Amino acid sequence: MPRLNRIIETSIYVEDLDRAARFYEVVLGLEALLKLERLYVYDVGGSNVLLVFKRGASGEDMVMPNGLIPGHDATGRIHVCFAISADELAAWEERLARHEVAIEGRVDWPAGGRSIYFRDSDGHMLELATPGMWSIY
């Protein structure tokens, strides 16, 4: 059977791209790779991509010079988990506090990992997790 190697892109859908950009660039410190009218693209750790779409703006097919991207969209609040090193958890907690982002939950995982949960500017649940959360992480 062919094998999946990793997730390359994760998408979220937001009401206001500029408001989302302030959160993801200022609070989380992500670097924008691309900014279009309906989509902002962020580098996550040099090997993953976060796609931030304007809700309702990507439902139609997008014709590209070399192909077609089928339309897609989503509503509702979703969950995204970002990997962090264990020795940076306290620094992340301090950074979120400086930006007045409330930590809504914490978990100490049986294998030793720790997670904190908070929301972005559109109410999506974000998680920062240290190694030891899953057998593969």
C-alpha cells in the first residue's frame, strides 16, 4: 500500500484576513509566504504550511496557469496543534499573556508531553504541545 508521509498544509477559514494576520504574525510570530486577496500563507517551522483563507472567498474553482484548484470552504471553529519544544513552553505562556491571549486549558499527557489551549482572533482552538503527547510525537 502507498504511504502518506506527512501533512504539508492545514487550512483555516477566517472572517477578516488582516485581523487574522495580526494574530498569526504578531502573536505567534509566523512568517507570511504569500498574501493574496482571499488567502494568506504562513511558514510553520520551515516544513509545514498554514493556509488562512477568507471565509466564503474560496468556494469557486481557481484556475491556475498550470492547472485547477477545486473550490472549498468551511465554517465553524476548528482545532490546530503546533509542536513546540518542552523548554519553550514557559516562554510561550509569557508571550500569550503579553498579547492578552487567555489560556483556556492545559493537559499533562501520560507520556510526558504538555499542551496549552487558546483561541485565535476567529475563535479557532489552537494548541501548543511538547513532545510526549503521542507515541509518534
